[in-house]
Amino acid sequence: FLVILSIFPTLVTAVELLMVREDNCPWCMVWDDEIAPIYSKTPEGKFAPLVYVELSQSIEDIRILESVIYTPTFILVKNGAEIARLEGYPGEDFFWTLLEEMLIENTDYKDPTK
């Protein structure tokens, strides 16, 4: 069963958040410090699990519709296709607000605190 999950991840998770990144990206490192440790524990992280994609591999990733220019770029994917993106990391407070807006506008995500 685990083999199937690794071969067909989009069949298991309909919504995921891709983080396109590259080595030595200073804003990627800030995101890693501020958000990465808690992301998977949040309602957003549980709804849209994070998948890291290296910038050099993003060109061949069929889930990504347009070229990625800036890192980090966060791409919201539903059923294996890009539906929204956030270019750059605007800081911790703005990130959560923008991510929640992306999720609400493009998926059936509901804020559990409201």
C-alpha cells in the first residue's frame, strides 16, 4: 500500500501546496525557519500538504502551468493541476492570510475557527 501512495500521491491527496525553491534562496530559508516547523500541524497544512519542488525540476513538473521565476513560489494544486500561486514569501503574517484566501477561493476549504 505504501508503494502505491508514493507512486500516485495525487490520488491520495486531492489538494497540495507545492513550494518551488532553490538552494541559497534567502526567503526560502526564512520560510523554513518561520513556517516549515508548524505548517503540517495547521488546518491549512492538513488540508493542503506541502510538497517541495526544486526550481530546476519545476520545468518538467506537469502540475505547474507556467514557468516559475521567483523562489519561493507556492503553487496550489488540485487533482494534479495548478489552480493558484503565490510568488515570493511576504512574511509570516501575510503568508497565512494569502494562503487562506487562496484555499477558500479555489477549493472547498473552510476556516475551522469561523
